[in-house]
Amino acid sequence: MNPILEIMNLTVRYKIKNKEIHAVEDISLLVNKEEFVGIVGESGSGKSTMAHAIVRLLPPNAYIKNGRVNLLGYDLINMSDEEVMKVRWKDFSIVFQKSMSALSPVHRIDDQMMEAIKLHNPQISQQEIESRLDKLLQMVNLPKRVLKSYPHELSGGMMQRVMIALALVNFPKFVIFDEATTALDVVTQGQIIEEVRQLVKELSLTGMVITHDIGVVNELCDKIAVMYAGKLVEYGPKSDIIHNPYHPYTKALISSLPDFIKERGEFAGIPGNLPDLSQLPKGCIFAPRCPLADEKCFEQVPSLLRNDDRQVACFKVKEVKT
Amino acid sequence: MNDTKLLEVRNLKKYFTLRKFGRKSFVRAVDGVSFHIDRGEILGILGESGCGKSTLGLVLSRIEKETEGDIIFKNKKISGSLKLDKQTRRDIQIILQNPYDSFDPRLTIQDSLIVPLKIHGIGENTSDRREIILDYLHKAGFEPPSAFLKRYPHELSGGQLQRISVLRAMMLKPSFLIADECVSMLDLSVRASVINLLLDLTSMENTSMMFITHDISLGKFLSDRLAVIYLGKIVELGNAKEVSENPLHPYTKILISYSPSVFEKKEKIKPKEILSTTHQNIQRGCSFAPRCPFAKKECFEREPELFEVEKRHWVACLNYKK
């Protein structure tokens, strides 16, 4: 199997005043063809920063300290902005959470979608564009009238479908869903998840789903990568991660899912707070909150260990496993 | 009325008036709900955004005035006017979703917490009241408690501040607490601290709680009974476990089959229409009929009433016969 996305030692930092925020620290990740990987983490874990670094859409105060991103054969980190603009949205795209702010409020939906098509296919005929838009709308279950609407005339679920259609407008091979269903109602979210699953099959897409909802990942992905404070702590097939997690953080996270809680007293959570990302502690990033941490954990940084198709960064893995 | 009942609501309605081009229309946010809450009971209110669950909370906390209907609290009618005696005001407390919005950003935690104590004459003087606050902060796991008195809301994390808003409500020892989506903006790992504090304090004082949420799995293990709301009406009411594991109303069935879960799913039940109807254009008959996959001709003509289908399990659906 050849990887579609290869991230190697990616480190992204934000400069805020005199501080350096370690948003993404030394992450390496492989995504194979037609695989969907869910990036799970709480707010501030760096999952969105990582996604935006991959598609080169970081805000001006962020910079890539080092690392390589190889997506569909493009060496994205070392490409110029102009070169990236030529392939972004054509070969890979991203669906944002806030569709209201991602769409232009003063242009009709069809104009916005047409622009994205024309930009990458200058030769395309009007007829072809129209048939493509029809097809896309059908794929995301939207009525035709949406094309002539402005964003404010649509509901949240419709707008999110427009965003998905817009991301697929040039039939890319790789799509990132950045909290794409988070703000939606349960039923709408469930429907969109189903539609995306269908599309993944039809277009043989590869992709990444960024979310804090493990339930969504379970319905949509094959693999799960768990991030904590900018670090990748665990990576593996979804059912292994959900039903047999290795890392103490993943364990704690999974056991605080209401799905697994039967009685009121069982609700545990994780005591403590995220570390200050401008001053990283020595040793394992999770050690201050970890129930298993010992001296070594506070001294040395655990590296990502591989065990068959699973990876975990913890000195205590043997103890965790049993 | 027997003594175990704390609150009884009869045919409560709350309409908001809209004026568009001089024409009046109504948003029927709460449209004739009746239920009761026992002393010490937790009633979960489950519904999607816009179903009127938050409006119900605001009307019961006497922030909004109802359009019609009766609210009987401790054998006394409190509906009809927003003017209440001090004891009843103290007896009904509400916790809102975003703690950063419900605290005055220019007041320290101590100043924010001391006001309700002063108003209700708890404690002799300021130092006395500070002792009470310190005691509660200690109970909520703030160590050392005195370090938090002089802090401002923005200096605390969302989870910490939400714990303080739980304290602010529970310091007054209310007999009825309304928690409106009180953990939905918090991360999984910190939800537990808020929920456990809420459960500890309410069970200690035998406080009844109305827990408003859109999260089925959370509502299931937290509540004693669960009410499912669709477009301002209760469509199903019963024991929390019973409703979530053996849903009878088609809407509840759809809601549960579509909520993302970490477990393998059975067959999904699909709604007929993709887009939901709004409060304004409800037609005759059952408000869920246009989306209901089991709707019969009768459903579009006659409005179903809530009745006991199984023991202590009420459903408003014409598919079940009396």
C-alpha cells in the first residue's frame, strides 16, 4: 500500500507576543490510500493546527518549525504559495466547521462554486459546469434551488452540505473534514455522516476527520490518531483504540465517554489541566495528569513505539496493556 | 396534589410574535407541555436545537413570561406574573451553557458569589459570607480556595468557571435547579468534574433538577426520567433507561439511531424529509408527520395527545392505540 499522506516530524509553533506556543510537536503520521483517519483530541490539542499546516492555510502568526508533509506526491512544506494554490482544491481540499464564515455572504452559491471550478479548469464549458454542479448537489442531497440562494437563506445543515459539495467540486483525492459536523443537530449530523461515507466509496476518497467526538470518528473512520497537547500519543485501527486503548490518556478519555457509563457515580474524567504550551514540561507531556507516571516519565520524552499496526508513546505501555 | 411533587406544569405555552411586512406570525417555542417533577428527581429534557427546550427552562426559571398555562411550584401557582417572593426566587436557580456569558467580566469571583448571599440574607457580614464561599470552593475541589477569590472570570478555564456557576446556584440551597446544556461547551475530560459536582450537591440537598441537553447518552445516565421534545411539544416521556433503550415515538427512534456512538449500530431508521420543519409553518395534525416514515393519513389531520402506552411510559403518537 502506498501512502497518500506522509507527515514527518511536523512541528508548528505560534508566535504570540514574546511567547512561542508549541501547538504541534514532532508529529509523524501515514495515511494510506482510501483510508479515513480520525484525529481526536480536546480543544487546544493542536489537531486543527495540524490540518491547516497540511493544506498550508496557517494564520500569519504561525510557522512551521520543521518537518515534511508529502501529500499526493507534493512536497507541501517546501512549495511556494503560488504552487500550492494551483493544486489546493484541485487535488486536495478541506471542509471547515464554520460554513457561515467560510462562504461569501454576498455571492450566490452557484457563483462561489463555479469560481472554484473555473479557476482550476479554465477551458471548461458552461454546460459542463452546470452538469457538474447538478451532480454535486445530488450527491449531498440538496435541492436545485440552493444554487441560486445566498448563504443566509440556508439552514446550518444545508450550508454544511454546500461546504462539502464545494470541497468536492474538482473531485479531489484527499479531503480534510475539520469539525465539519460539530455544530449540527444529531439527525442532520447523522445524515451527513452517511452521505460522506457514500461519497468516500463513490469517489474513492482518502481523508482525515478532525473532531472531538469519538462517536463521529467511529462512524466515519478506519483509524484513530489521538492527540494531546500537540503530541500524537496513540495511533491505530479504530476498534482497537476505542475498545482496547493503550495510552493512559486515551484510556481516560474513552472511559469518560457517556456511552460507556452505566451509573451516575462512574463518571471519572481527567483531573488537572492542559500544560502551558509556551513552556513545555520536561519528560512526557501527559505525566502531570497521568495516574501511572513515575520518575522516568518526568525526565524523558517517550517516543512513538510501534506494535503491529498500532503506535503508542508511553513508557508504561506494558502496564497499560495488562 | 401529593407532597412528593415539587413542580407541576399544565399546558404551558410560550409564543414569540414575529412581524414581517406588517403581518403577524407566531413562533410556537413551547406549545402546550404538561409534566411534573418530584422532589429530588432529575428530569432530562432532550431535544435538538430550536425545539424549545431552552425556552422551557427560561419560562420555568421565571425569566420569560409564559403565553398560557399554569406552573405550580410547591403547591403554589407561580405563573401569571414574573413577580415572585424572595423565597421562591431563591428556590429556583438556573445554570446556563456558557459561564463566560453568565459572569460579569469585571467582577472577581468573590464579588460575583457574594451578591446572591447578600440578597438572600445568608451570613451575618462580609467575612462570614467569605467563609461560606471558601467552604463551597473547597467542596468543589479548588485548592487553595482563597487563591480563586480574587480572580476574574477570564483567568479561569471553562470547566473551572462552570463549576463556580454550579456553586453560585447551589449555595442558595434551591429546591429546583435548571441546568441548560451546562456541559455541552466543555471538553470530555472536564465534563465529569462539573457533572459530579452537580450530582453531589443536588443529592445532598435533595434538589430536583431539570437537565436540558441534546446528548442522549448523557441524558440517559444522568436523569431519572427523560422527556423528548419536538417543535415545542413533548413527544415521549418516561423512565430514562426505558426511553433510551426502548423508544416508542418515531422521532425518538430516529434521534437515537442517528446519534453517533462507539458501539456497532443496528439498522438506521430514516426520516422521510431531510430538512426539518420550523415552528412557524406547523400545519394541522402531528408536527412530526411530514418527516415521519410511519405517518398515516390520520397523522396529518389529528394532533396526537400524550398517553400512557406502556406502564409509566407516555407517547404522543397515533400509531399507538389507547
